[in-house]
Amino acid sequence: MGKPRKLSLYFHIPFCLSKCYYCDFNSYAGLSWLIPQYVEALKEEMQLYAKGIWQFEIATIYFGGGTPSLLPMNAVSCILKTCRELFNMPPALEVTLEANPGTIDQSFLTQLKQIGVNRLSLGVQSFSDSELKLLGRVHSAVEAKEAYLTARETGFENINIDLLYALPRQTINDWQNNLAEVIKLNPEHLSLYPLTLEPGTPLANAVASGSLPKPNADLAADMYLLAKHELAKEGYNHYEISNWALPRKECQHNLTYWKNEPYLGFGAGAHSYLGGYRWANVLSPIEYIKHSSNTKTKASQQPYFNSPLVDNIEHIDRDLEIAESVILGLRLEEGVNLANFTRRFGVELYSIYHQQQINELVELGLIVKNEHGIRLTTKGKLLGNEVFSRFLPKNRG
Ligand code: SF4
């Protein structure tokens, strides 16, 4: 008998204390009174998939949001217990919970560790109070550091810190200070993203009206290169375009996405990818809870996405799966490995994408090619979308 296929699980917790000024995630302030019903709805949804995914071994679990650290401990514990009861869960696996520094204390973290959460992802975003204020975060820089140190004292040995850069008015020195602060803390993992001005958010409106300056793209590129340089000196592997990790501390859950492997997302707006389909649940937590009571009648039916909770389904045909695997694979430092590609798709990469098409990208200095495969150069990482669009099925040479 071969090894069971792996499957990662994502739980979306859409509740927040208040809405940050840049945020267009599926998250809501003032709805945390829904939490008990929402957790019941998650359990219903898990029940729905239980039979259909028993052949898979669960690879990772991730609580994202929103602010999962707003969940009471019995809710996190109940979700994990239901996972163990319903799914094929190995005794040891990466279980991550995203936490907002303004929402956690020692007692919460101690219990979290006891129930099996072994990786913490802290949404710090900045170590400057004025930048945090600009972003509308609920915590201060001191609170962020305290949250990190408390997590360490509690015994968390795998911590990610999220930071944002290219903020309005942020200088390269400000960013250097942020990097210096995070390097002092020495987390195992770092996710660094340039601020995206999402239409309709208060921050985007402030930039559009001229009350805040537009972040400069060249400065953003310099900040990225500075982070790459500083973190390399500290022993971090730049293993994905926006992610750095100490050796063997890469985020296994996110690697599922970048390797285009299957995952199931539970909760409002959560996405899943399994069996040649990708689907998304209804966005509204209220609608999600309402529809969850109808899942019982559907539990024995297939395919997986035949659920009243699902709002949107997309068939991923082989051409699209190939393109997505290449594009996602290029996000990783290791790039796209030729042997792995052939093993997965039964054809060679260069029979799908002509050498000439690849060579053009090499000549532009965007990718490098060797006997093992192709990967992005630093320039290619800065101009990722330019490269990725060339691998879409409609743009094949
Ligand atoms: S904590 Fe995260 S999800 Fe919640 S509003 Fe802020 S950025 Fe959005």
C-alpha cells in the first residue's frame, strides 16, 4: 500500500476587534457574539467532509483570519478535537494559529500550547507606534514585543512575525529600524509584504484624496532588497518571494499552497482545492451559520463541494493546473524542478513551454535555468507578475 495522500486544513476565523485601515480581508468588527454559533457551523462543515477525505492524511492545520486569537480556548480545543475524531490525523503535525498581539496573554498561550497548537503567527506589522497608528492596528509596538516574549516564555519554538513595508511616509531608515527590531527578536519565520492599497479601504481613500502620499514603487523595491540583504546575514533562508525562515522552519502549511497540493478550507469565505476543483464558501459569517444547518442532508453526497455553504466553484483542468503549479512553484526559491514536474504531469516542462519562451525570460534576467529546472532571479522576484503571466495557458509559446 502506498503512502496516503496529504491534505492541509484551514479554518477561517473572521472576527476582529476593529477593522484595520488597510484591510480588505473577509473580517468583521463587532460580530464576535456570533463565535459560539460559528464554531458549531464549523463542526457541521467538518462533518460534511469527514467521509470523503478519510483516505487523506492531514498534513497541517492553520487558523487564519480575521483574528483567531479572539476565539475562546474551548472553541480552539473543540475544533482540534473534532479534527482528531473525524479526520486521519497523525500525532505530530504543524498546527498554526494567527494571533493579534493585542489579544493574547500568558494564560491563553499556555493553554494553546497544551491543546496542540505548536506554531504562532503574530501580526505585528510594524515596531513603530506612528506606523501602527497609520495602519489602524489595535496594539502598540511594546505590546507586540511583549506578546512575542510571552510566547517564547510559554515555550513556543516556532513563531512567525508579519511585517508590512512601503507604507505612506515610511523611509528606508524607518524600515531598517523595523528590520533591526525583528532581528533582535530572532523569530523562526518572517513574512514581509509591501502594503497594498485596496480600493475602498480608509488608507487607500486617504492616499486617493491626497491626505497621505502614495508609497513609492522604487522605494518599495529598495526596502525589499534591504530585507533580503539583512536577513541573509542573520541566517534566514529567503525560501519564498515574501517569506524567510531559519533552517527547517519553513511554513509547512503555506508550502501546501505554493506546491499546489490539496487543501480544505472551513468557515466563511474559506477556499478549498481538491479533486480538480477549487471552491469558496459564502463570505458572510451570518449566511455561513444559516446555511450550515442544511449541511446534514448533504453529508453523504459527493462531490466534495456539493454543499449549501459553497458559493463559487471553478473546475481546474489539466492546463490550468500545470500553469498554476509553475507559477506557484516559481514563488519558491527552489523554483520548478524538471524531474518533479515530469513525475506529476507525465510530460516534460519543455514540451509544454517551449525552450524559446523560457530563454526569453532568461535573457531578460528574470529567471535562471539549469539542468534541474527554472527559478526566479532577484529581478524576477521584484517583477513576479510579469513572469507569471507568461506561463498562463493562453500565453504559451
Ligand atoms: S487584524 Fe487582520 S484581519 Fe483583522 S482587520 Fe486587521 S488586518 Fe484585517
